[in-house]
Amino acid sequence: MSRKLVRPRQGRMLAGVCAGLAQRFGRSPGFVRLLFLLSLLLPGTQVIVYLVLWLLMPNEDRYAVQY
């Protein structure tokens, strides 16, 4: 399980936020995407949170080990 919260290059659908959260917490990306879609049925600021995470979560490339 990756301890860093980053947006991976592989497995993205839109911005990689759900894939990054899934990787960080050891879940499948499909499960996190399903939870996000279900949360859209409830009133709240889910889309704004997604956009903020998109802006704040760095790409995986920044943490790539270079030899």
C-alpha cells in the first residue's frame, strides 16, 4: 500500500483522484469510483471536494525514483 497520496499515471479515468485514493487506502479503484457516484445522490459538496483534490494531489511522476 502506497502511503503517499498521489494521482497515478496508470488506471486513471478522469483525473486520477479516485485511483489515487484507492491506492492510498488499499481499495480497488472501481469501489472508490462507485462510492463517489453514489455520494452524488446525496446533497453536499462532493464535486467541489473532487476538484480541490484534483488541484492538490500531485502527479505520481514527482515521486518517481530516478537512477
